[in-house]
Amino acid sequence: MKRIKKLASLFLAMVMVLAMTMTAFAADGDYTLTINTVKGHTYKIYQLATGDVSENGQKLSNIAVGANAKTDTTIEKITALEGMSGADLGDAAEALVDTTGSPAAEIVAGDEDGAKSVTLAGGYYVIIDTYSNGNTTDPTDGSDSRSRTMVTLVKDTTMTPKNTTIKPDKKIIDENQELDTNEVSIGDVVTYKLSGLVPDMQDFTTFKYVFVDTMSKGLTPTNDIKVGETLTGSVGSKTATFQVTGLTTDNDGVTTIRIALLNAIKYKDDKGATVSVQITAILNKEAVVAPGSNPNTVKIDYSNDSNAEYDGSPDFGPTEPKGTTPEVEVKTYTTELTITKVDGEGNKLPGAKFKLESVGSTVSVGYVTGQEYVEDANGTWYKLVDNAYTQTAPAQDGSDANKYASTSTKYKLVEVNKETYTTGAAYSSEAFVDGREQINGEDNVDYGTVKFTGLGQGKYKLSEVVTPDGYNSIASDIEFEITWTKEGGFAVTNVTEGYVITVSSSADGLGTVLGTEIKNLSGALLPSTGGIGTTIFYVVGGILVIGAGILLVTKKRMSAR
């Protein structure tokens, strides 16, 4: 009997050990958590609690504080989460875990969307989903999106996190086309379309959505872009109102514009709809000439923490958390025409003036670059007889006075006024100093060149309105057409016969700046008397005398008969 009791006791002990072992196995059982990841996102998984998983995989009992719980987290605080849902559950659960420590697991999505899995013990987990654009300049711009989700892991589970990442887009609107690149002339208006998507805002009570547009120094916002101004755009098929909340220009001439969607939270039921608004800018005199471009970028700042308290203003305060998308860039190109004035032997000539006009179109003619000379009593330049200029003053004894157009008139060198369009105006090839003449050993620099900068595609006419003394004007005006394609850059076609306009190419084969060499030939030399000479009169006179003699002799013979 005693032996039976001992066996029974042993059997009971074994059953209890087995039961304990099964309980431990249930608590430590491995389950697969699969996350449908979004590229660029990181998912940190924090263990809030462990427990016994029921046989049917529906409940967690005998709850214990998990490895990532804060030190003051208690079972009572964890069980108080029961009955919560949505943002309230996420906020309360995140408040109980220490997110500064190492998570129980981490999934990094990488460069592609896709399902990725980890194996974890049964329990409660808080998943923090973040996306960073790597902006270390402004810490508040470091996170593009951040959300948190509470998961009860009692069986193999697949989850799809809420994706609050907003994908921005930007296009140039040109003749009803949406383009990534275009070309214009200086002074032309460029229209930009800024757009993004409505994110999942269900966990938010307020939401901020702000386009951040950055214009390079070659672009100037039009007058309707000013702080406080409202703009009309759209969210899906609905009309939406935007407000310019910021407009700043830095020391490098780069302008940043902030445009907020007013009352963004009212579009929470339009998840996935397109948010868009258009703005305009003018290509200005600081524009970069091809192969360089004039870029314009956009990104979107938006609310990314539903647990934060955002104020009622349309834009973010300095301490309000925000996400920031990567930037999207578009580019505007422009070109220039360089004219080099030469004589018949290829030597550069000063003294010519040119006019560039558009032909049969509304295309703007760009600005002239370079320098010109104007009379000024305090100037330091003197004009030479061949229309060149020098900073060497005439000799006081007058020994070199014959080289100067005037020994008393002074000039100053000034930048061409780039604020005035050149259509209808003439600009001189004396834009640079004439270096042919050396006075007292002074070696001056280049001359005979003028540039029309900031030209877009269209038809043009180049006229020589002043010709250097002693030279003939060009035979005819030079007409040509500038064309442009994204793949090939700028090209020139339909040039007046007899003239050549070249197109430079960048390293990648892009057609860039234009150039032409225009010759002026010397006029024909005339006799010093201004007549046709006297020899012909002597010859004709001699012939007449001989003829008169013959006529006289013949007449006498006839009379004698």
C-alpha cells in the first residue's frame, strides 16, 4: 500500500511538473509577427507584457511585466488597457514602455515594400513605426512619419501599420502639360503645381499640412505670393483654401515659401485624395545659364504624432512635432547668345551696337551682360581714336594726344542695366575693354563681345544698328530660331543663310549656350580727289583733236576739187 501511495505521489508530482512545463511552454511559446512594411520605414517592437496563452490562442492570462516596460509600470496599469482602442490605446500603451532602450525586435524595411517577419514570445507589444529623411540640420525635420500600435501576440499575426507618410510631387505646368523640366526666357513666368496625398488622420483631432517650396536665386515669387495671402487649390474634387504662412530669402538669394492647407483635419475622410495648389515665379536676372539649371523643390511638413497637442494655427510652432517628406525637384533652363565682333582677318572690333528682338511671338528677349562706358567727370577711363578705352591718362606735354578721341573727356565703366528688357534697345560690342592699343606699356583685356542672356525657345532677329567707323554693315539682319528638348537641350535652326550660330555642349551632351562671330569688312578705297581721275580726259581729248584734224584736211581737199 505504501508503495502504491509512493507511486501515486510520484505520478502526481510528474503530472504537476508536466503541467508546469506546459504552462512555461505556453508562456514562452514562439509566434510569428509579420509586418507589411513600407520602404524606408523602421519598426521597433517593444515588449510590454508576457503571459500564458490560452489553448485557443485568444487570450493572455497570468500577465507579467515585460522586458521593455518602464520601471514604474505595474500589472494594474497594463490591465487597465483592456477596453481601449485606436489612438487612446496606442497613446496609453506607449506611455508604459521605455522606448529609449533596445527593443525586443526590430524590422527595417529597406528599399522595397514587402512582408517581413520576426518570432516572439506571446505577450503584449507596442510597435513604433518611424521614417527618417536623415535631416540633421533641423532636429524637428528629422522624422517624416511616426505612429505606434498595440499588438496582442497570442498566435501568428500579420499586421499592416497605418502609413502616414505623405508622398509629395511637383510639376511645371507648361502649355497644359505637366513637366519635370522646361525652358523660358528671363522675365517669363513659370507655373508650378505642388501636390501630395491626404494621409490617415483618424487618430488626430487636429492636423497640419504645409507645403515647403524652395526657389533658387534665379526665381522670384510673383506678387501674389506674400505672407497672409490665401490661394485656392483642391483636395480631390473639393475646393480647398491654402495660406502663405512664411516667405524668407537667405543671403544666397534662395527663397523659401510655406503654404498651409487650412483646416486640414476636415479632409480626414478623404484619405488618399490628392492635395494640390499652384504657385508662380519669374525667372530673374540671376538665372543660371545652361548647362546649369534653376531648380525649384518642394517637401511637405505634416503632423506625425496624434498624442501631441497642436494649436489652432495653420503652421507649426517651434516645439510641435512634425514629419517631413523627402524633396521633389523640377528644373528650369535658359540660354544666352554671345556675339563676337571681328574684322575680315578675325581681329576683334569695338564700336558696333546690336539689337535683339523676338519675331512673330511673345517670347521675351533676355538681359545683356557685360560693361559699358559712360561719360563721367570723375571717371578713370579715356576714349581712344579707334573707339577703344584705356585707363592711361594722356601725357601732360600732349605728345600722345593724337591717340585720344579727347584728352579731357573721362568715362567710367558701368554694368549694363539688367533690369530693362533689351527688346528694341541696342547694346554695344564695346562691352569689354579694347586691348589692341597699349599706352605706356599697359596691356588691357578682352573687348568686342556682348551677351544677350536668358533666352528661351522662339524666333529671334539680330540687327547691327551701329557699325564701326570705316567698315560696312552686315548684309542683312540675322534671323534664327532656338529650340529645346529635355533630351538634347538647346539647338538653333533656320539661321539666315550665310551666317552660323554655334551651340556648345556640356559633358553629358546637353546643348547649352549659343555663340556667333560677326564680321565687318572694310569699305572700298576711293581716289583721294573724290573723282574718276584725269587720264581718261587726256585720252578722249587726244582722240577728238586727231579726229578734228582729219576732218579739216578732208574738207580742204574737197574744196580744191
